[in-house]
Amino acid sequence: MTDIADPRRRRAESATPWWRDERWRGLFAQAVAVLVIILVMGFLITNMIANREAQGRPFSYSFMDNIAGFPVAMSMIHLDLNSTITRVMVSGMLNTMLAGVISIILSTIIGFLVGIARLSPNYLMARLAAAYIEVFRNIPLLVQLSFWYFGVLKLMPQQKDSINLFDGAFLNVRGLFVPRPVAEPSFILVIAVLVIGIGATVVMRRWAAKRQEATGERFPVFSVSVLLILGLPIAVWLILGLLFGAPLGWEYPVLQGFNFQGGIVVLPELNALLIGLSMYTAAYIAEIVRGGIQAVSHGQTEAALALGLRRSWTLRLVIVPQALRIIVPPLTSQYLNIIKNSTLAVFVGFPDFVSLFTGTILNQTGREVEVMAITMLFYLVISLLISLFMNWYNKHIALVER
């Protein structure tokens, strides 16, 4: 009886062996799976390295310091025929990120406008938005890029017959020529005031939210934000202009001979890529926005209108903030698709990362494994950064809504 009543012996006899414990079995299975993956990857990598050495081509990235020796049509950094492969690779990365960021911004703006217009009570506006969505969503992206590049931009007039846009920009078969900004020393003060205005706006919005929760009084956040972000820098600009001259000058493109000199040229290849990616992805974003808005209970709209809010305020302050919790997750997937679909730039001749690195440089060096490893790593890092930012934003708006 004493042995049976002993709690230590009772616990020892009733303890479950680790191989029958569901938690320990799960951890053991996961550890085995990770070990198998590591072993398989190690075997494949070791076998690849051994085969490359047997072929007289050991696995190495020493070729990155070699001279590339070919021109690049567009680069955000200085390149010449003596630039290294590493520098050309960086140029391709920057070109890809430039096209991706601009396409994300344009597709988001167009998508939200079309998605909201799709729900408009105006019959013509709603039908036009629906037609846009159905047309651009159901035509393959590669076909759209071909249309914009070969069917529109390559049919533009020659340089001497350029289309004059706003008496400073010119559009022709060689691209869009726009003025180049030339910053004066005083321009840094305008930038500093702009940064201060943005910071003050963030602080003011948080203060206004706490004030409204405590007192129920609504502070004119939008008007004050416009004054801080736009009005304050404009006032400083005008003052500096009166005292020292304009803080920012412009270098306009001028036709000299057979081409324009000065300014900034946006290649038709980049234009075709931006238009195609933005219009195509915006059709999907528009449907996401429409679905997110329709998922918000109609009672929210009725309640806001009953309180006397205007329809524009109802949409901006009541409907869209609640719809964002539904919109953001699928919107993240569309942003990732933009980055991955930008690899089609090689079809229209835009010098992006894939075109320069996995195209020209791979053919020159014959280092397919090294090149493809960097390519996969680049797109993986960019995609993970976008996912991390969008996940953070999703949690932020969820906390705000609660």
C-alpha cells in the first residue's frame, strides 16, 4: 500500500515514453526531415562541384572581376566598356528594381481607381471599369508587352517630328525625353523642410487620433497634413527663390542634329514594360479592391451616412480602412507577381537583371551555375523584403482597426 500511495512512483509508472509522446514524435520527425534535406542538398552541391572540377571549370566567382566589355543601353550608375561584370550586374539589379517600384506604384493607383469605379452607381463608369478589367486581365502579359512596344512605341514619329508634350518633353521613336532636374545648394533646405513636415504629420495624426478617442472631436488632419507636407516646402521654396534664386533648375532636351541632347531619356523598352506591367496588374488589383469593399457590411455605409458623413468621407474613413484588412494579403501576391513578371523585359530589349546577367554575361562566361545561383538569390531576397513589408503593414492596420 505504501508503494502504491507513493506519488513519485505513481508519476514514474504513468509517465509516457518519449517515442509515444506526440510532441516529441513531431519534433523528431521534423529534425529527420531537416537532416534529410541538408544531406540531399549537400550531396547535390558536392556532386556539382566535383563534376565542374572534372571538366576543368571549378566552382568560383572570380569571373565577377573580369571586364564585361559591352555597352548597356540604360544604367542608373556609370558604365563603360571597361566596367566589371559586378558593376554591370548591379546596374541590372537597379534597373529591375526601378521598373518594379514604378510599376507597383502605378498599378496600385490605377487598380484602386478602377476598383472603386467598378462599384460606381454611374452605369457608364461602372461598365467602362468592367470592360478594362476583362480586357487586360484576359490577355497574356507577353502579348500586351508586344502590343505596347511594337504596335505603339516603335511606331512613334522620328526625332524631327517628335510629339511636343507641355513645351518641355518630347516623345518619339527613341523614347520619352524629359527635363533633367539640376539641384542648387539651397535645395537641401527644401528637402529638410519636407522631411520635417512628414515627421510632424505623423506625430500630428497620432495626436489627433488620441484626441478624438478622448473627446470625440475630429481634428482637420487632412488639411493640416497638406499644409505641412506641401505648403511648408513651397513657402521655403518661394523664400529661397526670392533671396538666392530657384533652388531647382531644369535642363531641357534640345534637338541637335539627329537626336536630342540634354535632359533625361526614358527608353521605349522601359515605357513598354511599365505600361504593360501596370495595366495588366492593375486589372487584378481592381478586382481585389472591389471584393474587399463589397466584403464590408453595407450597414457600415448606412450608419456613416446616417451620422451625416459625405459619401467621399464614408469611403475614405469608414469603408476603405476596413476593406484594407481584406485587400492587403492578396495585394502582396500581386506585388510579388510584378517583380517576377518583370523578367519578361528581356522580350522587349530592356536591360534588366535577367537580360544583362543571365543573358549576356552567362553567354560570355559559361558560368551557368554561379549565374543562376545569384539570380535566384536576388529575386528571393526582393520577394522576401516585399513580403516582410506588406506583412508588417497588414499587422499595423489590423492593430489600428482594433
